[in-house]
Amino acid sequence: MGLLDALGRRLRPRPAPDDWTPIAFTCNVCGLESAGVPRVQVQNREFQSCRHCMASLRMRSIVHALSLALFGRSMPLTAFPVDKSVAGLGMSDWEGYARGLAEKFDYTNTFYHQEPRLDITAIPESMAGRHRFLISSDVFEHIPPEGLDAAFANSRRLLERDGVFIFSVPFDRKGATREHFPRLHDWRIEERDGRRVLLNTTASGERETFGDLVFHGGEGMTLEMRVFALPDLLRRLRAAGYSKVRVGVPDAPRFGIAWPIDHSLLMVARP
């Protein structure tokens, strides 16, 4: 048996005894030390391993990546300088670091289902080219197929010339992206016999029914539309205008950041 992540995907073989060794780290989101946390929990993508703010490895890595991008070194969010000339956007960001970013920068956390609302597939021209950073963590897997190309293109359009896109989605390292509903057109979700199903009418008028739907946590549009593959992600980012893409972030053990897996990593893209 192997260990599963929060999305039910296999991570690696069952943890060895050393993986349960308690370790201590300083959380770079809240700035406080967590001690006695098993290594296997600290290094789990989704486990809320900070004893204080409940930041997971993914959340700490977002702050780590942003710090490196803006300042050239990694430091806790609490130590970021206040600079309201730096404009940033979040897409349904975790409130744990969104509050801190709003204190430091001209930052707005946007949502698909409530105000302040951002539809990444159709951004207003007034928002284009004015943001130093954009954070989108585990959002693009929920975008319907017809809007996906526009979403990648608009992520680039939102940024300044030297801006940075901090990005993550669950992805497989190899293979091809798997669209769950490739002919999605006129669709809705209904509950039948105690479970949710997706009903779709294709552009040609055919009717489709899908069960076994996968929903991720959180509010808004949380239906998983696809599982990305890394080659497709890199192609889409290049097509959107990103010339520099880093897959993964450098380890920072003092902040409890070390990734034991090679898929679903954080990505940092620049024009």
C-alpha cells in the first residue's frame, strides 16, 4: 500500500519509520515555530501541519515562491516590507496568507462566486498589465474546457512586463491531460438517488450523463474538470506568453518546505 494525498492519488510507498520523526520548523505564513510535527505530515502537500495557522506545505510554498520572486530571498510573510505600490491578485486564495498579503501590498483576493469577483476567462481591459503578481493555486482544474485557453492567456495579460505567476494544479508528470467532460457545452449538476450527476447537451445536441464526479474542498466552482499532465501545462504556459517556467520550488527546511513528490508541484512563470 502507498500513501495517498488529499486528492486520493498515490504519493510514494508507505512511510518509513524515520518519516514519523518529529521535526520543528518556523512557518513562513504566521512566523511562529511548530515543533514535534511528524516529518511525513510536514511534507504532505495538503496536510495542515503548522500548529498555529494550519498552513500546509502548498500554502507555505506559495509564500516562499513569492518571496523569492519579489525579493530574491525567502523570508516569512510577517517580514515582508509594506509596499502599496506593488499590485497583486489572488484567485480564491487561502485566507491564512491572503490577510497578510493585503496588509503588505495593494493586493485583492478575488473569487468566481462572490465579490470581489474575477472571471479569468474574460477579464476587463482595465485590469490588464497592472499586477506585479498573480496567485492561482488549484483553480485551473475547475475551469470549463471552452474557457481554458483564455484563462491561461489572461493570466499573462493581468501581469506587468516583469510580473510573476505563482501557479499550481494537481498534475501527472507524464502523459496527456485527461479531460473528464471534453464536449461540455450546455450543462448542469443534479442530485439523483443521493449522488450528484452532470447532465450535458453537446454543441451537436447529444445528451450525456456523467457520474462519479470529483469535487475539491472549498466554495464556488469545485468540480474537477480534468487532470493535467505536465507537458500540456508547459505548452499552455508558453502559448500564453511565459518564457520562463520553473516547476517546483527550492527546499527551505527551516520553513518546513521540502517536497517528496514529483507531481502537482508549485510552478513559477514569468513573461
